Amino acid sequence: MSHEFTPYDFHGTPSAEDFKAFMAWCATQQVSDINMQGGSPLSVARFGRRCRASHMVLACDTVSRLTDEVFGLDIRPVITSGQPVDRAFQLDGDMNGRYGLQRGERVRFRCNFILGTAGRFEESISLTMRVIPSAIPSLDSLNIEPELKAALLPQQGLGLVCGATGSGKSTLLAAIYRYCQDNFPDRVIVTYGKRKANAVCNS
């Protein structure tokens, strides 16, 4: 598993189609999150590390234009009013290899838009895109240390999966569920989600 990451070469100011190709490319590079904000270069989270993903800094008006052209004209009015926007987004390939994806291939993202600040810019669109894997990796493919793997399914007690945003918690849990399904078919997996009215996260 290599942690080296080379920024994407846009060959100039990105168009909407360029940005979609970049999004699809990120999915092939095992990127978990993509971040875009006016006044800053593109950045990604990969294997829990933050990496610069573009050579150039994106101007605020470029980010606004890409938001309109890629995601729709209805987003900016909402976030400029102070409200965040959550949006699912999908890229589909075709027989010509659009966005680097073949026919039948697709990449899905969970997107969050907010109005933030960056340097001397008082207001700038900030976008975080979480790449949703299309396939659940096997537990063995995650290269987990033997001691940690043995502790994932304790005979007694409670096992906790913790980590920073983008570190792979959801991917690890999905791999554990698949491992249990394949190796312990008699086990019943129960998931539970709880959200309080004043909470900022789900538990």
C-alpha cells in the first residue's frame, strides 16, 4: 500500500467535465474524501492522510462556477443563506470511457456544501465529497495487523472502531460485517443508529 500521491494535472482552469474526470480519478486512487474551497488548492484524504490534489489554487469564482455546473444551480442560494446542503452524486461511464469509466461502471459520492472562510476571503464555498466504495473490500485486503484483527471480534467485552474523519472506519466495519457473513453465518448482525434533535453527529 503506497502512501505516495501525485496531484492531478488539470492543464489549466478546470471545466465541469474536467472536474468530473478528477472525481472519478480520485476514486481509482483509493481516496476517501475530496475537499474543494475557494482560495485553496484541491486536497484529498487518502489512507487517513491529507494530500494536495491540484497544482493550482482554485479561485472563489471558479469554485462557484463548478458548483453550479457540476451539481446544479439550486445549491448556492441555500448555502449563501447560511444553511448547509447535503447531496448524493453519481458519475456513470459509457462505451467511450467517459470520465475514465467504462460502460456499467459508476462512482458515487456523498457531498456536503457549506459557506466557509479561507485566508483573506470572508466567504467561500467549501465542499467535502466522500467517495462511496462500490465494492466491499475483504478484511484480509486491508492489511490489518494480526493482533488488531484478533481483537475485532472479542469473545467478551466491547470492541470499538475509532478514528478521524476519512480514516476508513465505515470501510473497516463493512469488511467486518462481510467477514462475519462469510465465516459465521449463524451470527446475527444488528446495527443501531440514534440521533438527538440537538446533536451534530449520529451515534
